[in-house]
Amino acid sequence: MIDWILGIVMVFAAIFGLFLAAGAYDIGMTTFGFGLFAFGVLFDFWLVKKRFDARKAAPVHSLPALGDN
């Protein structure tokens, strides 16, 4: 559950970064805005990867074959 909340927060941070970059008057704020956007997007991709890796590592429960008791 915390991954969902963190992912949503990072989406808002990335959008905020784009607004910062769009309204910047100097190169420092533009760089920070684009950096915040890139960090937010990459962090969300990492959360997706983490979720799929956890699902892949989970044990698969199989049904017993006929005749196995």
C-alpha cells in the first residue's frame, strides 16, 4: 500500500518539476525542475519493477498431481 501512495506522490512531484521548469527565469531552476521530473518518472518506473520482481519471486502454488497423496 505504501508503494501506491509513494508512487502518487512522485507523480505530483514530477508534474511540479515540469511547472518549475516551465516558469523558470534562470538555468538553475530549469535544471532543478527537469531533474525533479526525471527523478519522479524514474522512481515510479523503479516501483513498477520492484512490484514485478516481487511477484516473480513469489512461490507458485501448484495443485498436486492425480495419485499423489
